Amino acid sequence: MSLSVPVKINRHRRKKFTKIKNPYKAYNNAKWNWSDVFKEINHLKTENKKGYIRHISKKYGINYNTLKHKYNKWNDDKIYKIDQENRGGANKIFSNKEEVQLFTHIKKTYIDNYLPLCNEDIKIMALNKFKLKNKQSNFSASDGWCNNFKKRWRLTSVTPKISRKASHICTNKEINNFINQCINSSDDVGENFFLI
């Protein structure tokens, strides 16, 4: 009787989504939709109830700051597609057009000229571009942002290191002087004792 290896059974737990969702990523799967929540906020607002956003945030289990941000954005721009979650899309540092401009600048300045490109160079260029665009808000070009930018645009960077190449390139005159010194030394010592 031979023993066989038991078959591994993979079991996947079925996800359950309750009516109230606290984590941001689970808002998509909630039983309510954002436009209904905002209509309810507007209703409480017209009745002059104090703390209407906080009340709704507790009722639906939505983070207060998230709800406030989304409600203000929805109030300002009625075309804003609130029910289509795009996490991180609303708070991107640069628009697609600005990222293309930044990449084009990097390509023309560094890649086309065969110059080394490091993370610090990308960060400095991004910070300069951001300061021209927004003078009031802050943006710290972190390593994470820089790595994501490089991944999106398929860039690789190198850390600058000290080169082993000679920093001084000899002229023809210096080379001829060296050869003459070698010939003179060879004559003085003799060819058998002169090694190069």
C-alpha cells in the first residue's frame, strides 16, 4: 500500500459587506451611494441642524474628513462623478499633462544627452515644477513618489559614484614628453634594467 501526498484544498472566504463601511477602500461595496448621502446632508442643512456632517458620518460609518472633503467637492462641481471611486485620483500631485511635461524635460535634458539621472534630480525637478504651479500648498517629493513616477514612466536612475576614470586627459605634448623621458631613462640605465 503506497502513501500518496494529500491534495491541498484552497478555501477562499466569501467577503461580506455590511451597510456601514469604515475603511475607505470598502466604500465602493457599501449598500448606500454618495449622492443619496449628500442629499441627506443637504436636507439636514436646510433644517439648520448643527453638526449635520458629523451626524451623517456616524450614521453611515464614513470617516468625517473623507465625507467633508467629498461633500465640498460635490457642492463645488455637480458634474463630479462621486459614485465612481477613484482612490488617489483626486489628490494627484500633477495632472497627466504635467507629468508628460516633466518626463519630456527629463528625457531631453538627461536621457538624450546620456547624462546620469538619480532620484534627487527627479525630486528637484518635480519640486520646482510644483512651486510654479502651487505657491501655497506643500509637496515633499518623497522616495515613494519618486519610485512610483519612475515606474509609471519606465525610468531607471543611478546613484552617482566616484569614477575610476582619470579626471585629467593628457595632451599630445604631455604624452611626447613622457615618451622622451622614458627613452632618456632607458639610455641612462640600459634596456635590460628599464621596465615599463
